[in-house]
Amino acid sequence: MNNKVLIKVLFPEMDSEFDVFIPVNEQVWKINRMVTKSVFDLCGLTGIDSQEYLYMNKLSGKVYNNNDIIIHTDIRNGTELVMIRSQQEEKL
């Protein structure tokens, strides 16, 4: 396996998808932050918190833990990941 994989990230809220190379030796939360920031910068959106989003595998429906390392998951070249909003309750 190379040190990067090419994935497709789907953002249903924006009806957009992006092809992204990600490093396999990073944790999911770091990739989430990097990809979310890049996509929202490209779309001209601000004030978005990457912690609001989770990765879900489009085929299997698996939601990835933020502490997982990419190489130890089933994320490989061509994997399609859907960015979904976390269902955390707001704190008053």
C-alpha cells in the first residue's frame, strides 16, 4: 500500500462530491478536519466545525471512530465516504 489513498468524499448537504488523496498514517479526526476545512474553503463557507461531521462508508454504512488510523480501517483507493452531521445534543 502506498502512503496515500484516493477517496471520494460526498457532502449530501451541499450536493457535492470531491476526490481527495489522504495519508494512511493519520487518524480519522485529522483527516476529517483537513478535508472539511478544504471543502468549505473551496465552497466559500465559514464558521463550520469539523467536529460536527462524521465519516460513513457509502457501501457498508460503517461510521468511523475519530481515533482510528486510516491504514487500520477498510478505507482504500476508491472508497466513497459520506460526511454526515453528528447527532450530538446541544448543551445549554
